[in-house]
Amino acid sequence: MIRLLVADDHPVVRKGLCLILSEDAGIQVVAEASNGQEVLDRLARTEVDVLVLDIGMPGRSGLELLQDLRQLHPKLPTLILSQYPEEQIAVRAIRAGAAGYLNKESAPDQLVDAVRRIHQGRKFLTPNLAELLAVTVEGRATEPHQALSAREYQVLQMIASGKTVSDIAAELNLSVKTVSTYRTRILEKMNLRNNAELTRYALQNNLV
């Protein structure tokens, strides 16, 4: 029996994932979480074989949480779920320690297979993601946004989506000052001057 922790901040989505996974006789959802801290709390008191983790939860992002998991639970395989296409965030997730990446739109068809594969100690990579990883390893992926940290990349996407600093601070449970600092770092690292240039870059590179 594969024991799962399912983490997603949207209750309806989380329950849907649990229902799909529970239909398999060899899988049992033993815990649920709606944010990063709840994930760590559940793992501290529950035996879990696989973590299914939404990348975009409030507070600490999924990518930041992966860094914690590598320290606290290095043997726990994690399957990242996201609404973003693979080329936007999947390579970052795998490099951060995820065992697999799955777009939420394809989750119903591939979710159980992905969980079983990473439970066996293997990676779950679509052909497109495998190619993206190969490009990164060869050093051909040198776009400016790839120099951003996980949180900076998340803030970039939110700014490019039209959200204000205050909106982002509220959604991520951060102070306005902290988000403003992230924005400044993003502009400096990418050699951009303002939000308009940042948004143009994001649109041109299909980051939103």
C-alpha cells in the first residue's frame, strides 16, 4: 500500500485528487495539507511514502518547500503538480529535488502512474520535460529568467499577470516591503527597468 500526502490549497482540487488516487486499491491517502507548513506538520507525525504537492500554494512556494524536504525528508519522493506548462517551471522543480512533474490538466490520466513510478524510485518525466532537462544540462538554456530564485520567479509571474505588490504580498503571506525587494532583485538580475518591460519579457517567453 502506497501512503500518500496530498497538498493543494484549493479544497475542491485537493478532494478531486484524493478521489482519483483512492480509486486505486494499492494507494491510500493518509493525510492532506493546504500549505507548506501543514505539509511539514503532517510529515512530522504521519508515515508517508509519496508526497503529491501543488507548486503554487500560499506562503512558502512549492519550490522553496522542496528545499526544506531535501533536508528534513531526503528519501521522500515528491510529485509536483502545477497549472503551468512544463517549460515554465518543471525543470526548476526537478532540479530542486522533485521526483516528477505533472500538469494538472493531464493529472487525471497520468496521476496514478506517476505516483507508482516515483514510489519505485524512478523519475516521472514526460518526453518534453526530458528534452528540456537535456537542454539545461548541455548549458544551452541561458535565458535571463533562469537566474531567478524560486520565489523571484513566482513573483515575476504574478507581476506579469497584472497583480500589484500589495496583491502579491497578501496572496503569499509576505510583507509589501519583502515583495518590493523581490521585484527589485528581479529587475536587476534581468536587466529590466520597470513592470512593463518585465511583463513584455514574460509574454514573449510564455512565462504566463
